[in-house]
Amino acid sequence: MNACCKWLAHCSVALGLMSSLPATAQSAAYTVDAEWAQVPGGVWDGSTTWITPDGQGNVVVLVRTAPYFRMFTADGSFVRAWGEDGLFDTAHSLTIDSQGNYWVTDSTDHAVYKLDDQGTVLMTLGKPGEAANNDQDPERFNQVNHVTVAPSGDIYVSDGYQNSRVAQFTEQGRYVRSIGDGKGGEPGHLQVPHGVALDSAGRILVNDSDNARVSVFTAEGEFVEAWPYPSRGGIVVLPDDTVFVSDVNAGVVNILRDGELMGSVNADRAHGLGVANDGTIYVSGASRMTVMKISAP
């Protein structure tokens, strides 16, 4: 029996709205569906490390055990599962680009994989199984953790748990530059970048997690400013430049505009983060083996 026939799943959630924000920053009430994922069986069989809408009306959960991909409709109905055992070492994050390609970071294999929606690998960035520090080989990673793809096709990789940079590649996988002025807490430096996204102006937003901030760079990689919010999780920018940032340790999703706090939602162990264009928030609790759907008012 293959992995897709063996797995079971269950959703167990601890989530509430933050009530201590000032009125100017308080979010409107969100509707929380604590039993959103209607999965066969009764328990998740692995860490629910990431979650994201696929742009086609479905939502995909990345799990650290095979089958790695679990797809649901927006109302939580189970669709399918795929990704056979051995495809990843430690699946960490999932990004689905505008062309429907799946991008998975594998933190302990030091690689980024581009796949189709059947699990076939189309491109590999980094050298699987081979770590390298920034000054050794800029095309290799050391515990990579997130990736985003620009409208141009350029690829931005958060590299990550050991290196402290964002690496930019062309659509074809050619290395362009490293973003960040090195490891540390000074402006423009990064300490455990954990997510990356682009705004409508092409600026690069980085979850500078150990510095508890979001660092903002120009499209050319020049430091602009930092926003003081916990960020060891995901980051999503909507077309109107509303920014969502999750943090696994604080257990929160912060909602920002122009660096200002518009609202917050408590979400236990908020590691993986996805947001639909209608503002519906999806959060996965990683080691908690949970998934959450938070609907916009």
C-alpha cells in the first residue's frame, strides 16, 4: 500500500482574537473554523509545517511525512494527497506560484525544489545534502527555509537557519545576488531570516526572525527600513499591499499596512501561513499538527 493510502488526519486548534490592541489597530472580528479540514481518519501523521491556497480554489497543506501534499477545497473537503516517501528530507515551506508550480524548501537537505502538481521535480536550487556558508558558494544553502517567486519569474530564497541572507536567482536558476548585509542586528543585517515576499513596488520584505522584525529592501537589495513585529513564520503580501506576518513563538498573525499594525489574530504555533485574495487566512501549527482557517469579516 502506498503512502497516499496509509495516512490519517485530524485538526485540533487553539485560536482566539487579540483584544488588547488599541482601537486604531484592532482588527474586526474574524470567523474561526476550528474543524475546517475534513480529512479521512482521525489524526495527522506528521508535522503540518506549511499551508497555502493554490489559486484555483483549493488549499494545500505540506506535511513532513508522506504523502507530503494534502489538498482540500476552501470549505475543507478533502480532495487528494500525493508525494511519495523519500521525496524530501525535512519539508519546511510551500509556495505555489502564479503558474501553478509548487516550490518546497527542504531545510536539512539544503535545497529548494520546484515541482508540478503531481510531485515531479522540475528544478532544484542548491546541492541536495551539501551545505555551504555564504562566503563558500553563494549558489548553495545552509538550512534554507522559504521561497517566493516574483512576477518576472525571479526566485527569492530565504537562507535561513544558518546563513543570514536572501538569495536571488533568475527564472532559469542563475544566481543574481545576496540580499542582507551579513549576520547581526544592525539595520540591513539579518539574523535567521524565515520568510520572504515582494510588495507591489518590487520591494523585498524579509522575516528577520531573531531580530523580531520585518526588514525591507529595495528591488536592488538596498536596505530601506525595518518594522518591529515578531516574524518566525510566514509572510504574505496581497495585491493591495496588505502584509500578513506569522510567528510560531508568539503564536500570532499580524496584519500590516505600510509597516503599521492594522490588526492581530492569535494562532497557536503559527508557523505556516497562506492568505487568499479575499483575506481568508490559513495557518498551520507545525509541531502541534494543526491547521486553521480564519475568515475575513
